[in-house]
Amino acid sequence: MAEEIIPASGDEPEDQPAPDVGLTQARAWRGMIILLGAAFFVELAVGMGRLAVQFLGIKLHASPMMLGVYGTVMAGAYGLLAPVSGRVSDRFGRKISILFISIVALSGLFIATQKTALGVLAVIPLFAGALGFFWPPVQAWIGDLVSGTGKLHRVLGNFNLLWTSALMLGPPLCGYLWQKGTLAPFLVASLIIWASAAVMLFFVPVRQRGAGVATEAHAPADADDRADPRADKYLRLAWAANFIGYSVVGIVRSLFPKLAVEMGFSPVMTGWVTGAFCGGQLLAFGIVRQTTRWQYRRAPMIIGMAGGALGMAGAYFGRSPAIFVMSFVIAGMGVGFAYVGSLFYSLCAPQHRRGRRCGVHEMMVGAGGGLGPLLAGTVATYWGVRASFGVEGLIFAAAMVVFVGYSLAGRLRSST
């Protein structure tokens, strides 16, 4: 049967007419698979680079407060530029992300050459800011390629499983390479990024604005490319949960390596324990990929806050790698539930708004990831590194109470 081009549904700006052609379904799916693979390797390299920055800071005698500032500046630069990148990609195209991920690779090598803790801090904004220009366009790019297929939640599940697996493997790989030399993890990470960028440039197609994925003439329509009015009801609450969740991500990435050194953990062991947090996220993403029952419900966000509180309590009292692994897995699952809800509701929008909403989603990631290390570094300065995990647990517990109250209030309003 000859393929028929069906334009994507959803309102388009009047001043930008829709093209007459789109991608064939087969080409769109091939491109999406290649893009997911490239995103995996980019995140593998980023996971290596983030831990290598902390290891380098420790080697250069950075204080706990300075290590916290590393995390705050990294997340802050990322969060500030992520919303801009979404809008830019909506206007100029998704492949702009390739330019900025190449800058990430260059800046990582530049960080490796620094001789002082302040020198590392000076380069971090370039590294993180360029990274902020990568993920929102890529997320919108994935949404573009699967639009009109009715499989958005399953593809997002695969995407989340892949990048989380990469972040879980990146830290132990960094720990292994760090033992080979200071430059080794930065160099390997940069080479991986450049190779992934080349694959994205030459092998991943871009869906033009307004052009749909070609389907068979009898294929049923779906709502992937339309704004679901239910999504707006949950969107801002999901963004808030994502913000709170990523505050603990910043703490684990910024201050746990310092605590691990104090407890005598090897670099490889530190990498595996840090990666356990992503293992928890991986479990959460695997669960939500199998069902849609979590959609348009507040319960997963409340469960996420409870998981964060329980995991941070375990980390506060933990004294062995096994306890830290279990605690980080539990906390990671909580953060995973919050993250996937935020991304899902952000993508429930027409094509011309996806980049913008993914930008806000990633801004919450950066803002939470920046506030967490700043708070933790301050607490660690006065009461020790371990105390920062206890304070974070209390924040999650308070957020859980607020979310429960908000949910009960919503039920009362709907029943009257």
C-alpha cells in the first residue's frame, strides 16, 4: 500500500504554514532508535564527567562548601539555559543541540587542565550551560519523531531507561579511569560525545514543523500531538515534584564523593554507590513503562516524595556501602517517579510548544540540582557532610505532607 502523508494535528502559528511532506513512519522510527542510542552514550559520558569534576576538586583540596558550590553552579547554569534552549530549538530546529554538546566535550577537557579548585569552578558554567542547550531539544526531537504513533509513553519509558542506565554506568567507569590518570575520564568522555554528535548529525532525521509521520491510510488517530487538557491540571505539580526530587540528585553527586573518601571507599566503590541512585531511577522508569495507570494521578508524586525521605534517612544513618546502595536505590526510585511525570506532562503539547515546556522541565532539574548542593554544602560546613542527607530527608517529608494536603483539598473541591 502506498504511504500517505498525514500532517500532525495541533494548532500551528498562522505565520508559519505547514509543509506538505513529512517523514515516513519507518524512517522516523529508525531515526528515533538511533537518537536514543546516541543519547545513551552522551549521558554515559556526562555521568563520567560529573564525577570526575568532583574527584578533581577533592584532589585540589576543595572544601565541602566548594564541592557544594560546584554542584550549585553546574545545576544553576544548566537550569538557566534549559528553557532558552527549548525555545531556540522550536524556532531554529532540533539539531542545534549537536553544536552545544560538542562544546560540552571541549569544556570537559579544559576542566581537566585546571590546577586550582577555583579554576575548575570558573569553567563549570561553560560545561553545564552548553549541556543545558542539549537535553530539551533532544527530548522535543524524540517527541517529534514519535508524534502520531500513539506510543509516546512507551518511547519515553525507553528513553528514561537508557539515559538512567548510562548514568548508572558512568560513575563506576569514571572511578576505574580515574585510577589510570586525572585526564583519562575527561578524554574518554569527550571522545564518546564527539562520536555521538556525529551520529546525530548524519543519521537522525528532523521532522519539519507541521509535517507528520507518514502512516497507513487506515491508521487510527491519537492524541500524542495535541494538547491534552488534563495535562495542565497536573503539570505544575509535577514540575514542583521534579524540582524537589533533583535537589537530592545534586547532593548525591556533589557531596557523597567527599563522604565516601572520608569513609575510606575506593574510587571504583564510590562510583558504584553513586550509580546505585540511578539504579533506583531505572527501576522506577521500568515500572511506569509497563502501564499508563500512573498518568493523571497525584499518587505517584506523593510516593516519590516518600521514597526520597526514606532514602535520605537511610543515607544519614548508613555506615556501609550496602546501606548506602539500598538508600540511594529507594531515593532514586522516588526521584524517578517525579521526573517521568514532569516530562510526560511537558510533552502533552503541540509540536510548537514542546521545546518550551521541556525547557521548563529541565529548568526544574537544574534549579533543584543547584539548590540541593548549596544547602548541603552550608549544612556540611557547620554540622558535617552526613548531616546534609538528614536535612534533605526532612525536606522530602515536608513536601510529602504538602502534596497529600493538596491532593485531599482537590478531592474535596471536586466533591462539592
